[in-house]
Amino acid sequence: MGIYLDYQSSKPVDRRVIDAMLPYFDEKFGNPSSLHHVGDVATEILEASRKTIGSFVGGKSDEIVFTSGATESNNLAITGYAMRNKNRGNHIVIAEIEHISIHNIAKYLEKNGFVVSKIPVDQFGLVTLEKLAERVNEKTILVSVGYANNEIGTIQNVAQIGAFCRERNIAFHTDAVAAEGLLLLDVEKDKIDLMTLSSNDLYGPKGLGVLYVRNGIRINPLTIGGGQERGLRSGTENIPAIAGMEKAVEIIQKEMPEETRRFQKFRDRVIKEVLGSIPKCYLNGHPTSRLPNNVHFRFDGIEGESLLLSFKEKNIAVSTGSACSSKTLEPSHTLIALGLLHEEAHGSLEVTFGRFNEDSDVDAFLDTLPAIVKRLRKLSPLYKEEV
Amino acid sequence: MKSTQYSDKVLDHFKNPRNVGTLKGDDVSVGRVGNPVCGDLMEFYVKVKDDRIEDIKFKTFGCGSAIATASMITELAKGKTVEEAIRITRQDVANELDGLPPIKMHCSNLAADALRDALTKHQKKQGPTKEQTTDSTVPGEIKGLSDFLNKGVFTEVANFSDFANKRSMVIDKGERSMEIAIELTKQTPRVIFATKMKQLPATEIADKLKKSPVRVLYESEVLEISGLNTVEKVIIHDLNEDEKYELFVDSVIVPA
């Protein structure tokens, strides 16, 4: 497989999680809706998982709704809340750097009579209360700001935003997918009303997500059917995945402090060495309020897909915000929101560490990067001066 | 097909690009196409002797296929007559490379265009020279300038520390604007200097500016300043490419 430094895109499922899931494919295959003993076994793990995840986020088990993934959770949170509460107002506020799913949900709602305002961020990717306050009005019913950014790793002042919204009786949704497993989540302290989680980002299986819905917060379901998940998300529960996520959370709760310390060591070493050795190279995102596993650089005169391809040659998997690697040929909207020019956004390189990285992976990355940058700059008409 | 799933031939040209570099001399024509705004930039240097392409070099800023297509087209063009080389299309280049991902077809388009640009310039050199018209548009007032005066737009900087960590754009109004831009870099990592000129004058202060961390946008005109209550964005017109784009900034300084 080579060296994998792109944990924000996908994570392998932890072996211990797979072991916890296996019995639920055959031995314990029941449907929680069945009243017999086979169904009871499924109900048991469903409720145990709900309880574990509830306590993991500082909430209660009956505030946890299982979905098919983070995208569905974002849809259920924002569209579900907007539709249910439209008699109170039609205005929603999101940040410029939200995940693409939230931008597209916002577009959908705009076509359906809602007004959406976007909060610009500062050059480090932070949403400020000042800019949020400017955008809130008497029609605002919901604010959605991601806990931390999946690309540049900037961590928001979530508690501040939560308190601001609570005082004004505005619901607060946060997409916590990039932060989960790396930061301690606490829906009480941060006054979060709706929160999106994904199972894979905790080294659980794909195809499962969670929406935390605070008791008292009313949302409309988007999937109508047999009334599972308190009617908020119908469809027979994905029990093997739910069992897997339970195990994944249990592992994270035990191992997070040690794990994040390790990532942080990797992160700080890479930032220090790269900025210290490669000219015209910059760190994107916040210097301190940053996910412990995230490194995001940009290099003058280089295009990100070429960087990525060059690393691919060496069997090292990294990521970029360059337009050339995206489906739309648009550069990352997050990087543009930081105030970067298109050509700067094109030269970006993202590295995210995870559970199975070792010091030798970091060594290999640091050994490989300088020659790649040098070669691509030699080819580049935008990098003439220093060659 | 994923954007990074390339044919072996594309990967070969990406890894070992042919004819990288520049050429110098009176008989060399330079073609330049693209725009960092849309992603790619390509330069071709063509040396023509007896109507045949004797030598050709390129430089490119772009993705894997941009590099590969530029490299490929140099091989295709070398030895061909100018007329033959002008007729090379993006499809020809893609075919020679055993295909490109559909989304990448614009990149090879660029290679053919850049080569054509170089060759047309060569032909113009041969033919009667035509007087180039210079841009004579009258600079108008920047939209939003007066609305945001002292709400992110400033005509002078009294206290540089007010700009701590602000993304600041300084609009070229001569030496004072250069001084301000340089001084601001002590307060914030992000200072952008927008000038309509193709290059800065050969003065001491301009030289200092070029060596400073200030990012200079040449041939750029700020058309509009926007925001909710204070400055949040500007719209910039890239005069060279005739393209408009948005840039997030916190303040704009337009020295009087």
C-alpha cells in the first residue's frame, strides 16, 4: 500500500472494530423491530451503541440518530430543521469554509424559499463572532459552522458560537467530522443543538453516520418509512456498522490522548522542517488552533496535482486543494475563502496523519518532498527568480 | 475516469518531460497561454529556420496532463513546417498520448494554443509589422470605494498596528503605496499590491517591494469593493487575461 498520509479522506477500519462487527452479519443478524429473542439481540447492541456515542459527545442516548453517513446527517440537520421551523423564519447562516455538502444543501434551500448568508473567515480560517453577528437577524433560525475544517485543520471557537446562538434562540449545528476522535466533543459545554458525526472518521465502517439532536430541537425527517430512530430516520438499522461504531468509539475514548500526542509530534516536526528548508512555502490554516493531525502547505510556482502525482510515483498518498484534481476544475472554496489567489490555492499540499502512521512515514515524506518541489519548480514559468 | 488516472504515455511524459526550458535569440518566438486563475500557464519558445521548427522548448505550471501535453506537442512539432505545426490540435496531442481523462481535455487545448501563439508571433515577425494598440481605457472610480471609506477602505495609514493580521490590499498609486505595502508586512503576513502595470519601475522602492513578502499582482485592476458592513472582498480584473475574479481581503488602501 505504501505510505498513507491522507487520513482526512478515508480511514482504514480498525481490526478490533471488524472483529466486533462480524457476529452481527450472521449469528446476531436480527432486526431490532422484531419482538422475538433474535430481534432482542439486535436491539441490545443498537441501544448500547447509542448510549456509548451519547456519552462520547456529552449528550444522552436518546439524542443520537443513526444515518447512512455524514452527508445524510448534514442534510437531516439543516434541511430537516429548516423545513420544520420555517414558520419562525427563513434565514440560515453558514460559514464560507463549510464542507461542500453544506454549501449544496444551502443552495437547495435557497431554491425552496430560504435565504442563506455566508460568514467570511479570517486569513487563518476562523469565523469571528463579529462577522457572525453582522449576519444574524430576526428571521435567522439556524447557524451551521463546522467544528474544525477538514482541509486546513482550523478549529473554530465552537463554545463562543454556541453561546451566541443559544442567547438568541437560534439553533446551532456543527459538522464535527474532521474533529471527532481528535478533540474532546461536549455538546453541553459548547451549547450544540445538532451535530454531525461519521463512523469512518473514528476508524469504524463507512456507510454509517450519526446526527446528535438535542432533546427539544424539532426536525422533520427526510426519509419516511417504518418510523425507526424516533421517526427521524426510517429504515432497518445497519446493525453491523452500529456495532462497529460502538467499538470504534470505545477505542477512541481510551486511546485518544496518546494518539493525538503522537500526531501532534508528527505535525509539528513536518511544519518545522518544511517551512525551515523549502523557500517560498507557507502554512495554510491556523498556526495554533489547528487539528493535531493536519498539515497544509502551499508552494509558490507549483501545481498541486503535479505534487500529488509525484508523491504517487513514490507510493506516498497525500492530498491537494488544486482545481486540476477536482471534478469541477474549481480550486478549493476553503482556500479561496482564506484570501488566497487561485494560483496559490493550486499549489497546495495536505497531509493528515492517523492511527497507523509511524515515524518512518514522516521520514519518508520529508525525504521525498524537497526533490519534488525542486523538479516542479524547474518546470514552472511562474517560478523564475530563485532557480 | 479519475482525473489522476492517466495513460502510461502521459505518466512517462510527466515524469520525463522532453524539451523543458527556454530559448534565447532574435529568431526565437515566445507563445504564452493560460492563466493561473484557471489553473495552468504554458510558455513555448520556438526557433524557426527555413520555415521549419528547428528547436522548441517549454515551461509549464499545471497539472500532470498540462506537463505531459506540453512535452508531447514539442515532440510533435519539432521538424515540422510552421504551417503544419499550427494545425496540430488538442485531439492530435491527446491521441498521441493514448487519450486523456475527459475533464483534462482543456489542458491539452492549452498546449496547442500556446504553440499556435508562438507560431503566429513568428509569422507576424515575418510579415509587415502592425502597430500594437495600447490600452487606453480611462480609469474609473472603484465601485464601493466611497461606501466603505474608513470601513476597511483607507486613503492613508496612520497607525500600522491597526492592520495586524489583516489581509491588506494596497492599490498602486505610486511610491507612497509601495512604502505602505512594505511597512504593512511587519504587521500581517498577507499584503497584496495591485498594479495595472506590466512591471514595476526601476526605482529603489519598487525593488524593495519586489524583494519583500508583498504579493504583487501585475496588470490587475480593482473593479469593486464589497462586503456587508465592512470590506470583505474585492473583484479584480486581470487585464492580461481579461478575466475577473474575487479575492477575500479585510482592508483596501488607496493612497490619495
